[in-house]
Amino acid sequence: MKGPTCPVCGKPMDVKLKPFCSRRCADLDLNRWLSEGYAIPAEEPPANDADPVPGDESLRD
């Protein structure tokens, strides 16, 4: 039975650095998050998003 592996390089996970195998892989993963290498997909706003909000008089002429 194969144990959990590092999500960065695929080597066996180190329990102390869970889920990574080394400090290097943990730092690489953190850098990817901080440099926006990873992204969580978002829904596109509806095409009519430019319509004023009901009751918001400041957007009307």
C-alpha cells in the first residue's frame, strides 16, 4: 500500500511537513500561491452587471 505523496514533486510525504516531503517543496508551494500561480476559478458576472442597483439613486442622471 502506497502512502500519501507530496503534491509538488510526488515523493513520499514527511509527517512533520505534511503534506509536503521537504521544506523546499513547502516553500515552492507557498511561492506559487503568493505569486498567483494557483487560482480559484470564479464565475463570470452576468452580462447585465452594468445595470444600476435598484434603489441606488446616485447612479441615475
